[in-house]
Amino acid sequence: MQDTRPPLLYLVHRIPYPPNKGDKVRSFNILRQLARHFRVYLGTFVDSPEDRCYVERLGEWCAGWKVIPLDPRRSRLASVRGLLSGEALSLPYYRDAGLAEWVRRTVREQRISQAVVFSGPMAQYLDVPGLACRVIDFCDLDSAKWTQYAAGRSWPMSWLYRREGRRLLAFERRAAAAVDAALFVTEAEAELFRSAAPEVAARVGVMQNGVDADFFSPAQGGESPYPAGGPVLLFTGAMDYWPNIDAVTWFAREILPALRARLRGVRFWIVGMNPAPAVQELAAADVFVTGRVADVRPWLAHADVVVAPLRVARGIQNKVLEAMAMAKPVVVSAASATGLVAQPGKECEVAETADDYLDRITGLLADAMRAAAMGEAARQRVLEIYSWQAHLAALDRLLAGHEAKGA
């Protein structure tokens, strides 16, 4: 049977399958949603050897694809060209002549008129003939993230990160001016970009994150992966990502010692792929670093409290939504709570200082009924407003509007 769906180009900076880290959760759900209405042609990079075996799985959602192997070490060297050209280093990091040629050829041969880009640097591939509708999902304002990184680093990295923030913002402004819509994960991120780029404010919109509450459900928790012992505090996430590294090292050094003094036998588990050396060094008698796990749900389901002490965070954290969907009490930083629609003290706990974390965590562990009630309220909140399909309807409307104009 002939496939009558219109073709669409989708460009992503990292292969969107499997959805096992924050950006891939969002990019995969967008892919799945797009495939309901379009023949999707995907251009992407694969930067992890473990992900290369999943390339053929893309056929479940894509009519065609181009996957470029990306060696992070070589790409970091390539990004240095940005110092000579005056551009943001993120752009040559994700620049590939083979992918650019595939985009031009695929748009021409498949007569593609619509394109969706995930992550700002991938917008450098959009300057091709034939595209009449372009949408960028910036997710977060990456330029602001680099500027925020600079505040916590010494020279010369502080200078380099501030430079990246400035140059990337200039690119983000040019990219947004050349597309039909620029989307962000929260209204706070969107407003930050509008204030930095008022000339494109009318094109800026919001498409929030969601969570698959059937997959992340208490009923899918399975058997406990934890050995018998004291209460379990859990952090999940990709552990080669600097904000996650900063979060767990700060928590282990500034908060955990005081928790040990109050709570006999408390244990801290760090669950996530590619733990950096700084994370591995945290391992101790009561601090456990797992690396990649096959399924994060049992770890969530059988934890006593999930923590998200991110000091550098933008947008809504998928790790927070997943824990809430699993009906777990969550203690989040004020930065992680930005854009999160949840009532502090009822559906989550919000902490700022080390003393805040100490009080919130000990309070939950001392009152199992209150902790369980918070978890149930958190899951109810997810069911009410955090479905992926509801949030991705914003993208559906943008693309349907273009189709209607072109009809």
C-alpha cells in the first residue's frame, strides 16, 4: 500500500533512540509523534558505541535516515576552528559535509517542504532550497547555559564559556529569524530568549516536556535492585553531563555527611550511564555508582526519596517527571523546579540550601505516610498535565497550519 503521508525532514544532534537520557527522551517522543503524520527522513549523529546497534530500529519510525558516527574527541578538536572563524564552538562540533549533502539531496529527491530541528546547532543544515516551513526545537536556551557554566569555572574556561554563550546566542538569534517557529521547553526559557532576541519574539513558543505514565508507573516497578539496608536516596541521569556531575558531587560532599549524622544507615545511589571520574570517586560504603542500567524503573520504584539537586538546570527535568510518574517523593532544587507545575510540600519538595535538603529529606524519611501521599499526588499531577501527546500537539498545530497554507 502506498504511503500517502507527506515527507518531513527531522534533524537531531544525537540519535533519538533509545530514549535513555533527557534530550533523547524528548527527541524520541517528537520522532514518534511526527511519524504518526509524516514520512520522516532523519539526519542525526551517534556519539556512543552502545547506541550504534540501535540504528536499524529507526526503521520503525523513519522512511529514511542518515546516521553519522561522531567521535567526541575529534569533534572537540574540530570545534576549535570556531576560535579562528569567530563562531560558536558548538557549530563545527556538529558540522559534517556528508550530512549536509544528504540533507540537500533528500529534500530535493523526496520533495520535502517541512523540517523540524532538535537542538539549536542543527539549524545550520536548514539553508537548503525547497524548505517552506522550518521549526526549531531549542529545548533550552543553550547560550544561557554556557554563560551559567562560566560563573562556576576559573580562567581560561570561564572566558571560553562566556565566549560560547555570546557567540551561540548570536547564532540562535539568526537561526530563529530564519524559521517559522522557535520552541522552548518552558515559558521561562521562552521569555528569556524573547528578552535576548526581541526581534523574533513573535516566533517564539513553548512545547513542554511530558512523560509516558504507562511506562513509568508504580505497577512497572519490578523487584528491588537494592540490597537490604537503610533508606535509599536516588539520583538518576547521564553521569557524563556536567550539571549532573556537579549535582551529585555537591550533594555527596555538602549534604550527605549531615544526613549520615541524622539518619543511621542512609544510602545514596547514583544511577546513570557513563559516570565521569569525579562521580566514580564518590563511591563509598554508603555511596553507590551503578553506571548504565537496563531499566531505571526498579531503581525509582524502590527508592525512598528521589533527589534532583541540580544547581545548573534549565527547563523541566525528565528525571523529575519520571520519578513523579513512579509515585515517588522528590526533592528538587529551585533551578530544577523552574517551569514545573507542582505544589511544593504536597506534590514535591523544593530545596535551595544544604540545610533545606537536610530538612526536606529527613522529614520525608521520618513520615512514611506523608512520603507516600506526596508520591501519589505527584503521579496524579503527571497524569493530569504531563502527557507527551498533549504537549506535542503544539508541534502538530504548527505543521498542520503550514500544510493548510500550502494546500
